[in-house]
Amino acid sequence: MLNYEFPPIGGGAANAHLYLLKEYADNSELKVDVLTSAPKPGFCVEKFSENITIYKVGLHKKDLHFWRKVEVIEWLIKAQFRYRRLLQENNYDLVHAFFGFPTGWLCYRSANKLPYLISLRGSDVPGYNIRLGLDYKLLAGLFRRIWSGASAVVANSSGLRKLALEFMPDSDIEVIFNGIDIEKFRPKEKHNLTKPLQILTVCRLIRRKRIDLLIEAVSCAKKSGFDIQLNIAGEGNLMGRLRGLTRTLGVADNVNFMGRVPAEGMPQVYRDNDIFVMSSAHEGMSNAMLEAMASGLPIITTRCEGVEELIADNGIVVEQANAKSIANSIKTMADNEKSYNTMCIAARRRAEKFSWYNVAQEYMRCYNRIKQENPQLSTGNGTDKQ
């Protein structure tokens, strides 16, 4: 398994990888080596479980949740050396890459020796990340070769699959949804709306997440006399600019920048809030939204990938991505407590359909199919099949 980000580095894809490993831990039918990154220079090996080993390539990481291009290049150069060594020392059946790029590039280079599966996560799909517009154009040809060379390409939502097909219409792209730990994330005993109303968003503070819209929505709500507080869990390169926006709009006291919250503290953060809001331009399938749903929070979100599968009777999808529409949706939800409580129950019920066990089983079926289709391919001189 290859992933250039892994907790504490990264966001949704890193967490999804971690939960998948938990499902695979101590599975006697599976042996996994993971090649990923660490935030500080050096190289380390960690034993995740009896059957899973994690190899971490250390980087000069400036921000845990934001990738500079120089850091991506650094990972590719360092990881390439370790990847080649792992292939020489072991006899693998296949490689599973999270992200078509940069990780998929390493798989593409070794495709004559080892079949590979790509999990598309979002930013590796052209059109997904506004910031990467030029990069998508420059790398389009390479992306197509990497996808074409894969034995399987998997998106984590129907919406992301659709975006991927707009880029490469002839692709055969499967969908395996994200999952959620419904034991870790649980609702509070009673869903009573608080004053001020506590609304939560959980994300990296980057342009694609459009946190400025949420801050502007708070300003709109405040002007109409609505008592509201926005809690933002996460950090990123736009922190300073967003803080400045709260001061400009006069809502600094109504917006709480929580920074990075440790994973063990997140279940309580969800339970301390009334509504989960998201304003992303694009998502694969939001892990944070799933966590909020499992915690019994109704959702207000702008239209993006993953929403189709997650939101029905448990929230409101804002079709016009502007501050006024978001503010109106928050007020509509808060003004009808009976409807609000119904949505809370529906959110939890819907989240229970998404389990990491099911995700793991879907990927196992994919692995076995690839192995059967490529019996002639193996690597290295090792004796352990992996």
C-alpha cells in the first residue's frame, strides 16, 4: 500500500487509510506493507499489527495538512528508493495506491512487475482542486497513462466518479464508499438546541473548503438578529486570512478557530455542537460529514461530490453556494425543533449504513480479482506472498 499522507499528516484520505488498516489488522489471509510519510526527516519502521508493517519516509513538512509542491517532490524522490527496495525484498501480489498522483506514479513505473489498484481521493482528479488548475493541465497526459495502466481505479463516491469520467470518459471506474466508526462517533443523549446555536465545520483551511462563505453566513445571521457561533476544527494556510475576515465583518467573537483537534477529542467536539456545516467546492466523500452524521448532527452543505449518497432526510443541500443561502438554511433548521430532532435521528441511522468493515470487504474482493487476473506478475526474490 502506498499513500503519501498518513496520520498525523493529511486529512480524509489519511484517516480512511488508517481505518482500512484497522480492519485488516491480524487478518491471517493478508500481509500488508505500507509505504508512507512522516513529518520530520529520517526513516522509520513501525509494526501496526502482526500482519501490517508501516514504512515512513521523513520529510521537511511545514504544515501537516497542506502540501507544498517541493514536499510532494521530496516524497516522490525518497519514496521511490524505498519502494524499489521493498519490491526487491518481497514477493507481492499487488500494490494499492491511495491517490492517482503522486503515489500512482510509482505504481505506473513498476506495472510490468506488479499490478496496481488506484483509490481516487479527490485532489488527484482534474477539476477537483481550484488551486491545482495549471498542474492538472500540465500533468493530464501522465494522469491518463497512470489510470490506464491500473488494474482497477476506484472512486470513493459517485460524484467523484462522475468528475473522473469527465476527465477520462472511457475509464472503467468503480465506486467504494468511505466508512465510519459508529462505535467511536455516537450521538449525545438528547438533541437540544443551544443558545447561541453551535455550528461546526471540520476541515483543512484551504481555498477549496470555502470557509469564507461560512464566516460571511455568520455575519448575515448576526445582522438578522440570530444568535450563532461557528466552530472551526482544523488548520491550514488560510488561517491568518480567515481570522482577518472575521475582524473585517465584525464577527470575531462569533467564530471560534479551534485549530487541530487530536483524533481522540473529535467525538466530543461533534457532541458539543448542534449542526454540522460544509461549504466545499469539491469533495470525494467527506469523512468529517460521516463522523458528524454518526454523532447525530444534521447536515447543511453546499452541493458537491458525495452529497448524493449522504444527504436525504438528514440535512439540507444548499444549491446556491453563497453566504445568504447558507445562513437561511441554518435559520430554517434551527427554527423548527421537531424537524431538527427528526434529522438528528435520520443522520445517525444513515451513518450506520457506512461501515469500514464493508469497505474492507469490497477492497478484498477487488484485490482477489486483480490477483486472479494477473497470475503471471510477481516481484522480488522473497518467499512471502503479500
